[in-house]
Amino acid sequence: DENVEEIIIRAITVETANTPVQGPDLAVPKGYHVVVRQRNHSGDPVGRVAFSRNGIQNDATRSLLRDGDSVSGTVSDLNKVWVDADTANTAFELMVER
């Protein structure tokens, strides 16, 4: 949709498998939501995304992603986003959309 404003804010990488990484300290304006997309890789890593530190460690509160998959949520700051993966050097994009 050409009316959707989308900006890639940051790419973050899980450098060590099974080691959660927190998003950067960056406020998300009211009326916007965050989209987390797993980038494409040469292997087939399984990524995990949650919107809290505790959530990333719990199957019931995190989302599983494969390359190209995305999940969205509403948070006040990108530091509420946590990513993890079963493979080292798995990269994610954090985007903010209205």
C-alpha cells in the first residue's frame, strides 16, 4: 500500500546462537507499530521474537520466524523487542510503520 510509511530503523544480529539480543533504545511514536523481519540467510535458521525479556525465553510468549517471516507489535520503545535464533549470525530488521 503506497499510503503506508515504512522506515528500516535498525538491523540487529544474533551473533551467538541461543543468546537473546535486545533492540536499541529508540522511542516509537504513538500511532506507530514495530515490524520485526528475519532477513534471508544461506542456511535455514529459526528465529524467535518477543516484546519482553522474559517473553523471549518462553514458547508461549514468543513468535518463531524463518527467513522472510515477520511479526508486528505495538511498543513504546525498540528496547522492548528481543530476538534470538538457533543459528549464529541470524539477522533481523526492525521497522516502524504507521
